[in-house]
Amino acid sequence: MAEDIKPHHYYITGIMEQRKYLILIDTGREENYITRELVTEDKIITIEQSCLELPKASMYTEETTEKEIIIGGVPIVIKFKIYQGNENIILGIKLLEQVKPYNLEDKQLTINYENKRVIIKRTLV
């Protein structure tokens, strides 16, 4: 089973709103993502963005939210973009930058958050 896991896909377990979730750490993505099903409508912030040099048709809407997730026993508030996809929660480089220095190893992820070293075991799927 471990052979199926891509090297840039790394799963950990986190707790959000008293429920455990499998979380994908994806170093190939910049942003953090969460599916709409895990966010109540009143917690979604909608931002319409456009570029003045481009036609009005190229205007797009971005939906974001902030959620607290307990990772390795530490509550971390994370800003997410709302997306439709197969993974409930994806954490990208923006989260890893927030917890520098970090070390992504075969069996664990070590992060630093609020001057604490936190070791998070990798979850094999």
C-alpha cells in the first residue's frame, strides 16, 4: 500500500470540530484547501476579483474561510480556499511556511508552532 503514496503527498490526522479527518500535506500546492461540505455557509467569505486589463468575463470569485484544526495536539488556525475535490482537507506550502522550520520525513512531520517543536506521525492510507 505504501508504494501507492506519491512522495509529494503526505497524510496526517487532524481534529476539527471534535471530529478526526485525514489531511493531505501537498508540497506541490501553495494554498490550503477545504471542501464546501466541511464549512457552514455563514463562515465563507466571498471575494470577487478581476483584472482591469482583462475583459469582464475573466472576473472570478474566490471563497475562503478560517478554521481551527488540532494537529499533533496543537490547535492551529488555518486560512483555506473552498474547493470541490476528493480530499476533505489539503494543506499546502502556505501552512508549512507558517510552521517553519519544518522537516518532512518518511514517518513523521516535525513543525515549530508558537516556539514549540511538534512531531506529527504520518498516516499511511
